[in-house]
Amino acid sequence: MADRSEIIARQHVLDQRVRARRELRMFARRLAFLMVALVVLIVVGTIAFAISEGTSIAYSFVWTLDTVTTLGSIQDPHDVAGRVVVVGLELFGIVTLFYGLATVAEFFVSGQLSGLLDERRTQKMIDSYSDHFIICGFGRVGRQVVRDLQAAGAKHVTIDLSPVHHEEARALDVRYIENSAADDEVLLQAGIERARALITCVDSDAENIFITLTARGLRSDILIIARASAEDSEQKLLRAGADRVISPYKTSGTEMARVALHPQVGGAVQVADYRMEEIEVSPACQGVGKTVDQVRGDSWIVALRRADGRLEPQPEPRAVINAGDMLVAIGTPAALERLEGVFQPLVVPSP
């Protein structure tokens, strides 16, 4: 169902883009027809005045322009043939000018000009970027990536197919390209040759793989961070050329399970094969009253925040751990599992 709705949404976007291009071509064709009609009218009027009034080509040209624009600053012709030329030029001139005004007004009302100016302004800004980030996909994950990059003051460009996301990006003042990130031209338009990294976080794993392949083919040294929903997609993304693969569902599930098993554990950061954690010392646990050296095992306790807010970096091995303190420890997952067990709240059996 999700794939079908996604296909329908993309088809709708493609239809809108095709319709906009068709309207732009039609406008260009009507302008070309208008220019040709004006040139033919002026040439015919100049020749007709020169023959009927016996004037020079230059004067006949000025007389024709005066008649077509209905200024009336030049005297009337002397004979019937000249008056017929004047009437014909006035009629055709008024029709041509009204046709031109209607064409231009329609172009403005349809919003094509503002859209073209907006795209040109956005592209000019993107062309000035270097060492920036390219985010492919502006869903929930992509929006969070953009917020963090904005908080860090980093320049970034977002690529997404959805016109709805385009409005959200405009509200957040995000440089947005409404197109498919799997196209070579679109990535080049986003400045992949000058970019620092590419983050692909589209909802579809297949599209993330294809975007990764395309980006790696365009530039072999760029950092590519890809999102994977399914576990079997992680290896495929790595083989496609991604440097790092992040699985939001796997990460969030692991975090939720860890907090459920060890509620005393606060934040955690994965560093290569090691993990850094904050562990709260609850009143009812085995570690209360023991020293750092007695509880640390194979892990390293790099900081100890006391209950009154004092921070002791690199605490002494003889430092006593009290209830309400917070440990900052680093170690392998197995070493931290053991340390978490020491500070696991004791379950008192109900009578």
C-alpha cells in the first residue's frame, strides 16, 4: 500500500512537471509567433506606405510604427490607398498587441515566471556553495538531519520529489530541489562535485541504494551516509559505495530495549567498538558505598558527577560511589553490561 501511494505521488509530481514544461513551451511558441507577426506587419506596412505614398523606406518605417502603436503623431495619407493601409495596420496592430498582452498576463497569472525566478535564485545560491551537505529525502529523518545541520551552521541542499515537502522546506528556508536524487544531472545541480558529504535518507531502501550508486559513480571520494530500513539492505548499501549505514529502526529498538532492561542508564554513545554511557546510581543497588576500583571491572570510569552537581573528572580509584551519583563510563558492550548489572536496582520481593 505504501509503495503504491509512493508511486502515485511520484507520478503526480512528474505530471505536474510535464504540465509546467508544456505551458512554458506554449508560452515561448506564442511569443515567437507574436514577434514574427509584428515583424511581418511592420515590413508589409513599410512597403505599402512607400508604394502608396511615394515616401522613403525610412519614413515609411516610422509611419508604420506610428500607425501600429496607434500614436497618430504623423499626418493622414493623401489618397485612398494610404488610408486603406492605415486602417489595415491599425486593425492588425491592435489585434497583435492585445494578443501579446493576453499571453504575457496569462504567463504571470499562472505563476510560471515566479517559479522560474525562484528556481534561478535557488540555483544561484547552490552554485555558490562549497564543502556543503546534500540531503536526499525530506521526510521525518531528512527534516531532523536538516535541523541538526542548521543548528551547526552548516550549508546544505535538500533533494526530494514531493511538492508538499517543498512547501515545508520553503518555510524552514531550506535550499530545495524538487526532483529525483537518483539522476546524475540533479546531483550535479546540487553541487556534488563541491560537496562535503551526501546523506541519503529516502524511505525506500532500493532508492537509497540507487542514489548511493549514482553518487559514488559521480565522485569516488565523497562521504556517503545512507539510511537502511531492512537489515539485509545494510550490506547492499555498503557494497553500493556507502561509507556508513544507519538503521533508525534498529537503533531506536536497541535503545528502547536497553533502557527497558537497564533504566538506570542515561545517554549512550557508540564509539567504534566501544560505548560510552551515563549510569545513574540508584539507592537500592549493589554499587552504593563501593569504590570506583571495586566496581569498574574491564571498563573505565572517566567521570563521576556527584548528587550535589559537582563533577569529578577521572575520579580516584578509592573514590566512594554514593546514591544519586552519575557515572560516565566507557568500555566494550560486555564490560558495560557487567557495570550496568552492578548498578541495577534491586527488586524487593513482595510479601
